[in-house]
Amino acid sequence: MHTRVLKIPERDLGKFKENEGYEKLKSWEVSQTQSSSLEILHEAAEYLRTKDTPVAFPTETVYGLGADATRSCAVRGIYTAKRRPADNPLIIHISDLDMLRNVLVPVNTTNGTTNGTANGTIKGTTDTVHDRIPEIYKPLIERFWPGPLTILLPNPTPSKLAPEVTAGLKTFGVRMPKSPLALSLIKLTGAPLAAPSANASTKPSPTTAEHVLEDLDGRIELILDGGSCHVGVESTVVDGLCDPPLILRPGGVSIDELRSCAGWEKIEKGYKDQSELGKAAPRAPGMKYKHYSPKAKVVLYEATFAAAKDGVQAEDFEAFVQDRQSQQDLRVGIIRTRYWKPAAGLRCGDFEKRETVKTETTQESQDTSELDVQETALYDTTSGASIGKLMDISIGADTRSIAQGLFSALRELDRRGADIIFVEGTVDDEDIGAAVMNRLRKAATRIRS
Ligand code: TXA
Ligand code: MG
């Protein structure tokens, strides 16, 4: 299968027509889109309606691997391309609230049509049923959609969604992405798109089209390239159907932001991080799998680890060298956040080779999507002999920039052949720090806490 990467610059995309308040989400207009980009979008939408191989597209969180959520064959194509376990449900992406309301209405089994119209009017009666979107979610929808928040809703029976989407669960996860490209694509397809992250299962999620190509070249036909993702970690998944409501996966919306919404003051953490994992099965099935892992070993320093601010501990480096059983050609990666100095305390030469790895962004805003990679020779502390190479990346001090650069940095160090990556962690309770640390704990082979 030949994989094509098609560029759609964000500046080419039209504006979306918004109304006021909650209903602002009702109608998105793909207007004024530059014709060459619009053609690509139409081609991709047609492909999604008719073919069974998924299409990769950018969202504001990470790249997604999309398929028409109402067609079983198409949804199965996602599991095949990703090599994803079939018991891990997918979330669906909608372009407007009417599309969601339509999914919430059961299919009429006698004539195969919807039992009611999208806005909730039962056919043949004058009754308008209540809006099937549960009240509890309305403040969240108003505040965070379109955006990085996934909510769980009851799946009607019979449902329009292919059973493969929900993997046998009675609920489905849904979000309205913020990316205009994603919204245009869903709108033109005219159906909700099931889309997990567009990486091969267990790899770090992709935040650029190149990352998708690295993992899925030859396994899919179309990758829409809209530049790099602004958030960089996946959406927050919440369950408001239980009391108290639960956060099932930390992500691009923080727990504090959720807590400030009416009805969500008592939200609890419904997931366990690696360090706390007991025998209990996680509520979001995807949380139990190995995830986000580069080929290199990852040693994570928790921000709470007393010596964390000093950099890499000598004994950790010794342990790595012993493990490698060699003092030659070592390739050591460093990912720094707030406190670590370049090289994180390891002995090395001057950082003469400095490179900015540009991940092309089509956004005209100030978003940085550049990785500053510095390479230098690494020396043995006692003999002074050169023993390999050090690759050092700083991804910023605040949790938003750490989130944006994290997966890129892990992938970049893998590309450069790192044997081990030492990572400076951040604190859980600052903004989206919980999401960053959750991903890092899953990627880590060893956690220093
Ligand atoms: O930001 C995102 O959410 C990205 C982009 C592409 O939108 N998508 C994404 O999808 O991360 P995925 O499939 O990789 O992750 C969805 C998570 C998984 O942990 C899954 O187990 C959980 O949501 N999930 C989906 N449906 C669920 C359900 N009905 N009940 C509980 N957990 C569910
Ligand atoms: Mg994923």
C-alpha cells in the first residue's frame, strides 16, 4: 500500500460560523476554504465514506486515525492498521451537536431508520423528547468544546455506531475536536469519525504527520498533514454518568478546570498511575496497556524525588553502563524540563553541535514546535576517555510546553539511536502536569521516586 502525505495549511481553512453560548456548537460552516485544500478534504471525506482503510488527520491534541464510526468494516481497519487490541474501545469525533444528538437516537429496527429526528422530535408525534445529552455534561460542553475533552454517553440500542467502536461496552466516548481541519473533515464526511491516536500500538502518540508516517507507512493510504499539534497530549476522558463523576484519563483539560464547572466540584480520579497500580482493572480499558514507549529505556525522575533537581544520579548512570556491558558508543538522551542544566550533570564536551529540529507548523500563532537538540561527546568520569554521545533536549518549564514537546522529544531521541533516556519529571498538580506524568510513567522502564 502506498502512503500519501497531503498538506493542508491551517491558513487555507475557512472560518466556522458560531452562534452564542451552548448552541454555538450547533453549526460549523466550512466556508472560504482555499480550493486546493478543499479538494483534498473532499477526496479524504469520500475515501472515508467508501473505503475500509483509515485516514490519518491532525487534531489539536495528537494525530488521529479516523474511520466512519457507523461502518464496521471501516472501524475494523483501524484495529488492523494500528495492531490495537480489540477490547480497547475507540472514541468518536463529531463536528457539531446535531451529529451527536443523531447518534444518541436509537435506530428503528423495523425500517432501519432513525426513531426520531436529530433534534429530538419523535416521528409521528408532536412530542419533543428532552435533549438526550445528559444535563451534567452541558457546562463542560459549553466550556471545553470544541477541545481536548472526551465524555462518556450511553450507547442507545440498537445503535448507529459499529459495535467495534465500543468494544462491547454500554457507553461510548465522544469529543468535538478544536482543529478546523478535523472539524471540516468530519463535517464533509457527514458521519462521526472513530479515531484513536495514529501511532502503532505501544508507541508514543504522533504530534506531526512525519510521526504518523514513521509508524504507519505502507499500512494506510492517506495522511493529512496540518502541521504539529498544539496540545501534544490526548484529551481528558471523563465519566459523568456515575456519582461522583470520574476522570478516567488525564489529558489536555486539567482536573482543576473541570472542578470549577457546576456539578463537577466533587470529581474524583478514576485512573491509577503506574506507581499505584494494584490488581483492580482500570475503568478506561486503554489505560492498562503499555503505551507511549520509545525503543530506548526511559528512566523517569519524579519531581518529588529528593535528588531530582541535581540531574542524573551517578549510580543510575553506572547501572546503565553495567547493563550495556560496554564503555563504548553509548548513546544517552536527556529530556530536561525546569531545573536540570544541559547534560544533567553528566560529564561531556562542549555543546558545539546544536540543532533545531523543526516540526513544521502552519499555525500563524506563537506556538513553538521546535525541538532544541544538542549533541556532544560523553566522557568517562575517571579515565576521561570518550565513551559515546550525549543528546540533550530541553522541552520547556511549564506543563503546557512540556506536553507539547514530550512525544516529539521521545521520538527524536529514538531516531538518533538513544539506548537510554533520562527524563526530568514535573509536578502532577500544576495545570496539565497530571497528563504529562501519566504518559511518562507509562513510558518509563524505571521510575525514581
Ligand atoms: O485526544 C484524543 O483523545 C485522541 C485524538 C485522536 O482525538 N484520541 C485518542 O483515542 O486518544 P484513543 O482511542 O487512543 O483513546 C481513547 C481512550 C482509551 O483509553 C479508551 O480505553 C477510553 O478512551 N475509552 C473509550 N471509550 C470508552 C468507554 N466507553 N468507556 C471507558 N473508556 C473508554
Ligand atoms: Mg492512543
